[in-house]
Amino acid sequence: MPLDVAYSIDADDFVDPDRAYDLYWSGVITNKRAFVCPAADCSAQVTCANLDKDVQNMRVVPHFKVYGAHSEACCIASGDPVDLEIEPAEMDGHERRTVDQSIVDVFKLERPASYYDEHSVEPGADVHVAKKRARSTRPYTQKLGESGIVGPIYSVRSVVSRYIRYRSDETLEFRRLNIAGQDVPYASIFKCIWEQDLDDLPDHPIIYYGWAYVDRTKANNGYRIKFKKNFKRGEDGLITSCFVSDAFIENYKLKNLMAVRLSKIAEKDKPTAFVFLYGQPAIRTSNERDYANFDLKNLDMIDVNYDCPLPSRYDK
């Protein structure tokens, strides 16, 4: 039975593959094999495959794989039904619905201050004791030790990763994404930048994607990301772009991941990337010419890939 969640010894917490990926690239998790089965009385060893890969596509998505033996009493090994929570219980005592009742991921636009806190387990410590402590120090239900949680999403990268995963396991039609209290189908949140008319676009942020050129700015203080295909306004094409400053990257917890991808792409003979970003384009005027620009709230709102991670019909 595949694991949706595992206990991280490095982070001393229960994490899904997306959070494990974030914590690895921020330096909290240092060993992709330092995970165990989330069940209360099981210490089967688990690895997070592709945790150290700075790319994602249909074949390279972080996921947990068990390489140790489950205990005889492990409910996961026996294939018993597992109740997975959408997110931790609210502080007022009202719990979120379980996955079997409503398959909804929650996309939050800012991470909590404690997201990258480090609570590593001392070498030689009893992992069962550590798991019990992790359960007791967080406002989760008592079922956490048996099944774990499916936590909120905090980045466009994680939205794309789950979208790929759901397409692969053929559950996409059952999956929805909650943004600012509104549930929408996963497929409806993505729109290709391919000569779309600005007047026909939603009047709220969504995830736009497409191939883009990536290069250093003339002032050498960041990267300019200019999409190959532009937005239109009537018959006029508007150069469509966004800017990622070096200072923005330096202040980002996952700067290692972002810096590696952008620098590798900018140094290629053909410096192009497949880019996803969450936002709403705005018209800017410079030298009597209009442009369509995205202002990023933070670097969680953009994902830069070497190749198109989506099926071929989206590769445009």
C-alpha cells in the first residue's frame, strides 16, 4: 500500500511528499531515507524517492517507498482502511472532513511562521516515543499516528506536483482545490499563456503556464522571465513577463532550489523554461508601449521547470 505520509526523523514530524521536498531543499531534512511508517507501533523504514531531484515531471515526482518490514500489527501493511485528514483540526475543535468524504486540497498563499521549524530527533532515540510526542504537541486528531495527514499546499510547485500525481493515479476527476475558501476543479485553475485575450481572462488570480525565456537583467540584479507566447488585447500582442530579483531569491527559504533552476536555465544555449505562476496579469506602460506583467507575491507563487512536466498536448 503506498504511503501518502511518513514520519520524518530529521523534522520530527509527519509530512507528505510535498512538505518533505520543501524541508529537504530548505535544509531541515538532510537524508531522504530518514523516514519511517506513520503507524503508531511500526518502524518500517521509508525513503522519499526523488527528494533530491531539482526537476519534476510525470516520472520524477517525490513519493514515499517502504524498504523496511512493517510490524505484524501495522494497519497500513494489513491494508485496513485509512482515514486521511485534509488538514489539522481547527483550534476551535471542529475537524476537517476526511478524504473519503471530500477530496479537496487547500492552497494557502502564505506559509505559517513555524513551517520550517527544526525539531530533529536525537541519534539513538526511540522512534515510537518521538512519534507519540509529535502527535501530542500538535492540534491533530488522535488518528494521526495511524494514518497521518494530507496537509495544506503552500506553493505552485506543490499544486503542479499533486496535479501530476492525480493524473497518474487517475483520480484527477475527483480532486478539487480550495483557494481563499472557494473549491474549484483542479483542471480549471490552469490556463496556458498562448495568445489569450486579456479581456477573456478571469478577474482573479489563477495558475498560468507556458514556455518562457529566462535571462539575467541588464543591471545583473535578477532574472527576467519572458513568455514565448504573449497575451493579446484585441489584435495587439503584449510582451508578457515577470521579474525575479536576486534579493527575492536570497530571502526565500528554498533559495537553493530556485537559484539552481534559474541559473542552470539562464546558462543554457537556449535559455528556456516551462513556467507556472499564480497571479493576475496587469498592464504596464513603458516608452509608450503596453506590457502584461505578473507581480509575484512571493517565490512560492512560481515554479520553473527545465522541461514540460505535463502531457504532450500541454507542451506549447
